[in-house]
Amino acid sequence: MAQVETVRGPIDTANLGITLMHEHVFVLNEEIRRNYPRDWDEDQRTDDAVAKLNALRERGCATIADPTVIGLGRDIERIAKIAARTELNIIAATGIYTYNEVPLYFQYRGAGRRDAASDPMTAMFIADLTEGIASTGIKAGFLKCAIEEQGLTPGVERVMRAVAQAHVATGAPVTVHTHPGCRSGLEALRVLGEEGADLTRVVLGHSGDTADVDHLAELADQGCLLGMDRFGLDILLPMEQRVATVAALCARGYAGSMVLSHDASCHIDWFSPEQRAQFAPAWHYEHLFDDVLPALRERGVSETQLETMLVDNPRRYFSGPASK
């Protein structure tokens, strides 16, 4: 049986269980946090995260894929301390999160690169996957990049091609933050495909932000998985439309092309707690189990289809072609 790296070490993909494929533990600006720490209590935040993840485990979730990479405040040592206090599996990611330019660190490094395979960031991603992150020995289990409304800027393209090459070199699967309103998933699949990526090992994140079922079917027909992963962010698309879209795709036979999640976190510093409570009161880990799954059942989505989206598709994504 194939194995996948978690923060506590490798496990058989057969043991992943119910898996939410896009959940953060923390989303932070680490430079702000370190220099202006007045809003941060490390022990309190850690205890709060453990409590929230344990509550998610009690709902029946066994695993989360955490796509927190450079640009989102990844701190693998902090996550390791939290993982040690919960039975929930946490799969860490490598990559870079940008909508536009690459971090200045890379601006001149790799300026003479011949292709994405020779890009120094590619080597860094591969090291995270094969050697471990930040000298901890904790290995990433998947790759992450992004393409937003700004489109395929030179920086976005460079990161995406480096991610694709790290995927080709290691077999690690890929998650892409996309903006379905701009149909950026099509561009992501094109670029990844040009680098030789296996599109069946790609999740197009945030696909659930649109109710355009025909467009989503067009994406799924290329072999990728659709990340219906922002349940709770009703400000972007109401829950009723998100549920109706998943149900419509299931009715068309696309249950094998979707994964479900929230894109939530224990703490995100992009907003104050008051702002978050005001614009997204349902944006938390338990919303899927308490509200969304019952609504999908009412829409005619079967238990078999739910298991496909929550168990089978994540297992296949992390197992690779040999498991098919």
C-alpha cells in the first residue's frame, strides 16, 4: 500500500479515513507576528488549535491536508507540537503562495536558470518532500501554488512550473489555489501539463466558488479533482448554491472528481476575530459535518458518493497511479 507523509510521519494511504483536503491550522504573517506580537499568545493559540482539531476528529474526520506554504506563514515546528497533541493526521505542504511576484529572495537567484527543473525553488520544494522541512525531518506530502484574478503573471508562472517539476521529480501531488470566476483553472492545467504533470494528481482549489456546473465539468474532464473547499465562506457564494453545485455534479456522475473542505483555520490574521465572525460565522471546521453533509443528503447525494468525495478521492490523490 502507498504511504503519505504526515507531520507525525508516514502512514498508509488506506488509513487516511475521512480527509478534508484544504484546511489550514494557522494563516499568519510571521514577520508582523514576530515584530508586533501584542495580539499573539503562543500557548493560548496552540491550546485553541488543539481543541479545534480534536473537535474535528470527534466529528469523524481523520486527516486534513494543510496547504500552508511560504507566503502563508508556515511554521512546521509549531505544527509538530500541535500534531503531537491530537490524533488527527496533518499533511504539510511545500510551495509558494503568491498572486503576482515571487518573493524577493528568488528575484535574482535562478536568474540564469535554463528551465523550471533548474530553478533553485524547485530544488527547495524537492528537499521539503524528500529530506524534510527546516531540518526537522518532517516531510511535506504535497505541493501548493496559486493563480488568482491577476492571471498568469511571470512570478505565478515561475512558481507553478517549479511546482510542476517538483511533482514530476517526486510524484507528490499538487493543489492549486484558483479563481474560477476568471477560469484560471484552465490556465493552471495548461501550464502544469506542459511541464509533464499528471493532471489526475492535481486539485484545483476553490472550484466551489462558482455555480457554473458546465465549466466545472470541463475542468474535471481533464482528469483533475475539483476542490469544493470553501464551505462557510458564504460571502463568496452562499451555502445553498455550493450544495446545489456539488449535488448537480454528483447527478452528472462527477462524484469521483470532487473533494470537500472549508479552507478554514484555527486562526487567520488577515482579519480581526470580530470581522471574521461578522462576514463568515459558519467558516469553521465543523460546518461540513453539521450543516453541509445533511444538506447534500437532502439533495439526493448518496452515502456512497459522500464516501467517494471524502475518503476515496483523497486516498487516490495521495496514493498515485499505482493505486488505480
